[in-house]
Amino acid sequence: MSSDCLFCRIIRREIPAAIVAEDEHAVAFRDIGPQAPTHVLVVPRQHVSTLDAVEDPQLIGNLMLLAAQVARAEGIVDAGYRTVINTNSGAGQTVFHLHVHVLGGRRLSWPPG
Ligand code: AMP
Ligand code: ZN
């Protein structure tokens, strides 16, 4: 828990967000600047700044399973979807509370930019 962390504040319902799923480990909400028709962020309830700081394998496992559940609920599994974790600013990380992007609903090119 971090008092001035944006995603911790969303988890605590101090800042509004369109929450689409949650369980005891993680919360999923729509990205405020969607890059695809479905663009959901899945974040652990526990504050962890980056993937590099993760020590508990269950934390990342729980996160990815909720991401997969969100994709099923969004109906984007058969067409294909992408899960992305940006680590540090050179890779585009702007919010330093670990999050998985779930992107789908359009054709996704490879490699990413
Ligand atoms: P990243 O650039 O990988 O750190 O991803 C951070 C994401 O958080 C970006 O895609 C932003 O659009 C998104 N974001 C920033 N502020 C909010 C917010 N208040 N609610 C939902 N998503 C947000
Ligand atoms: Zn946080």
C-alpha cells in the first residue's frame, strides 16, 4: 500500500475507475487512454513497483490468471489478445505500480513499437 500511488488509490476507491473484475489478489479496470477496443489494466492489490521487484511467484501467477479471466469476459480470446508488462521508462512504464495491460478487439501487429 502506497499513499501517493495512483493505482493504490484506485484500489482503495479514492480515485474513480471503471473496474471490470477483482478478486482477493488483484483488481482490473479500464485504461483511461485505451489503445484498443479492449484495454484493461490488471494490478495486484499489493503495491509492487515493477516486475523486477516481484519476489512472490504467486503474485504474478494470480495477476496473469485474472488477466486471462478478463479476456474471456471481454470476448476477445478467439480473435486473439495481448498481455503486456512494461518495465521501467525505457519500455514505456509511466505508473510504477505493477500492471498487466490486456489488449484486444482489433488486429495487433508484431513486433510492438
Ligand atoms: P504504463 O505506461 O505501462 O505504465 O501504463 C500505464 C497506463 O495507465 C497507461 O496506459 C495510462 O493510460 C493508464 N492510466 C493512467 N492513469 C489512469 C487512470 N486514472 N485510470 C486508468 N488508467 C490510467
Ligand atoms: Zn501502488
